[in-house]
Amino acid sequence: MTAAAHLRAAAIAAAAFLTAAPACLAAPSAGARVSLASSLRASGEYSLASLEYRRLAADLDPGDPSLPGLFLAAADSYLAGGEFTRMGRMIDAAEDCATAVPGESRGDISAAALYLRLRRAEGLRDWPSAAGYAEELAREAPEAATWASCKAAAFHVRSGDLASAKAAVADDPDRAAAVDGLASATRKSPRLGGILGIVPGLGYAYSGEYGNMFRSMFLNGIFGWAMFECADHDRWGLFSITAFFELTWYTGSIYGGIDAAHRYNRSLDAAAAESVEPQGRPRLVRDAALDFFSLRLEF
Amino acid sequence: MALAALLLALAAGPGATAAQDARVARHLALARELAEEGADAEAALVIGCLAAEGALDADAAECRPASQDAGDASVAAPPAPPEGQPGAVRRMATLPARAIVAFYRKFVGPAIGARCVLEPSCSRYFLEACRRHGLLGFPMIADRFVREPPESHSDRLVRRPDGTWRHADPVSDHDWWF
């Protein structure tokens, strides 16, 4: 058994013990179970941490003000584990519960939910949706406005919408200049890259990938030479094998020319997005001011 | 899915209060959700905790084949084909790719060991590319072989089940423009 398997078994045993203790022991408090979930998360057991939050939610009656916070905590743990589908379900559940709780007694989870939706879309590389959530977060949560606006600009840059990106950081001259720089940057044409790729390696060279160019030229040259040598000596069995490989390298050169141009353009976008990205990142913390479980954004 | 049917087969123990019944029902619903999400082990954990509490009648916790549970439409329905399943033509096109990968995995891979620093590995990338795009998978894998580390090794690291870290280089990074 590996150390990770031991840890997982211990976590499962602890979860079972805390919630299914024999009658001679007092039932664990909700605080202890939240601590258990936090410990599981800290040790990298993200799914189990989410499960503990969900089990805790299942213990509560519908309409309990802690429900939205617990579902958001589960979503946050799924985010850490990269489980975006389950994360989306948890955010939906949190929002559904929040609408069912009377307004007076529920925490304001909208900023936390929007933040998690933003992070989910970012994880899924759904840049337009991520930009939309960032803009909504900037409107909904004044304390997050600057951070969210910069994130919105970065997402717009990644999705190629430079006008919206510039509008999002209009108040920040440095970031606006970075967006302007991207607009004036020379982009590579994937079509031209593909056409140049007909000459093995040239498509890579067009996008500045000279190492790839030499490798492509070498492989095409050696297999092309072997192919013709085999044909010259009437060794048609070997010819068909070398021709198969040569065809693969040759079509790879054309495809690579196109993909290299896309890679070049993407790296331009990524560099510009990096320069407009905000410093730091908020985190979700428990709102200690409330007597029920709720999360809030902390910068 | 079979586990979902099992969960439905479990019944609350006698003498439980209405509040306890409601709580057990919520936990069973959670277990069913988890089973639908494909997390069978987590669903089993939820059920195990209920059983350990004595909230479930242990005699009722017997495994029953999913086909016997006529009340659960989701169990009775035939499984939907996975998203993006290739058609017959594309499956044919992946035959040479599968043959090459099978040869590599049987004769070459064991000799040289796991050397790929990318995730997915080149063989899985090749199969995935062919599954998605048929014969276009060949130029895609040729391009991956030719690419030097700065173009292949993204900043995104992926942790594999064996605990090692690899550079993420999924097919989706190279076919989004198709």
C-alpha cells in the first residue's frame, strides 16, 4: 500500500468514525466535521473533503442557512481537485438553496458563487464565459471590482476580444497599453504556415520554431532518401514501409506549419493576458461574523 | 449505476423518527447522486456510514441486480453512447493506429520504459487524435514528435495517479482550430 492509499484509508476511517460513532460516544459536532473536511483538503484529498461537506449538508434540514455555504465549500474543494463537472453541480445546489432560505437569515453568497463560476470557466478554458462572470463579479462585489476587471480583461484577451479587454481596463493605463500592444502585434497566418509546410520544416520556421524546422527537415530527408533508395533497388516491401513513415512526416510538416502559427498567436495572447492579469487572488474563507456556515471572498 | 439500484433497495430501520427518516432519505439521495456522478466508492462510504450508525436495516442492505429494480428508469434504460464516440468509418481509420500502438506497447515500451514527460503520453495522444480525427491523427503525432520541449512542455502540470507530474499537452490544445 502506498502512503497515499494509507492516507485515504485513514481519512475514510476518520470520516466513518466521526459520523458513525457508537452510542457511548457523543455525536461529532458540525465544527469538528468542518475541521475534518478542511484537513482532508489540506492533505490533498479533495474529493473526500467535498464529500464530507456534502454529507454535512445532507444532515441539515432544507432551508438551513448553512446549506449554501456547505455546497460552495464542496465546490471549492472540487475546484482544487480539477473536478469541474461536480463543481458546477455544487454551485447550482448552493444557489438553489440560497433562494430557498429567507433573505434575512442567509449570507450573501453571490460573490463567492460568481467567483467559483469564474474559476470553473477558467479551468475549462471557456474564456467568454469566464469574462462574463468576471464582469458580473466586478458589478456585484465592489471590493472585488479591480481584481475582477483585470481578470475580465485577461479573459477577453485570451478569447481575442481586444475591444472588450481594453474597455475593462480603461482606468489602468499600463494594462490598456498591454492590450494596445497586442492589437498592433504581427500575428502569423495559419494558412500561410500550412502552405510553407509543403516544403518540410518551412512552416515551423515561419513561426520561429527553428529547432522543429531542422528536425522536420532531417526526418523528411532521411525517410525520403530511404524511400527512393528502396524504389531504385526494387525493394518494394521496404519501400512501402518507408513511404508510410515519410508520408506521416510530410503531412506532419504541413499540419505542424498550421499548428505552429496557431501556437505563435496563442502565445502572443497568453503573454498579453499575463500582463493584464491582476496581482494575487482572492480566497474563500469562512465568514466568522455569522452564526451559521457561510463563505466570503477575502482579498 | 448498479450501485444506484442497490442504494434504492436499502430501507430505513424500524422505529426511526420522522426526522431521522428524512435525514436517512437525504443521505440516500446523496449516495444516489454520487453513484450517478460515477463516484461509486464515495456512495458506498455514505451508505456504510448510515449502516454503521444503525440507521439502516442491515438485512435490507443486500445487493440486488439492477435489472430487478423496475422502478428506477435510469437503471432500466440502456446506457447512452459516450459523447464523441467515433463512427464506423473513423473506427476503421483508427485500426492502423491501434495496431502501431499495440506493437509499441508490447515490444518497445517495456524495453525502454515510460519516458514520456507529457500527459497524455504519446501513445495515448495518438489514439485520442485518431479517435477524434481519423487519419489526421498521423500528422498530429508526427508534429508532436518533432516539437521541441519549449513548444511541447506547457506550464500546466498534471499529477498522474502514480504520483508523478507531467506537462499537460492534450489533443484539445492542437485541434481547437479544426
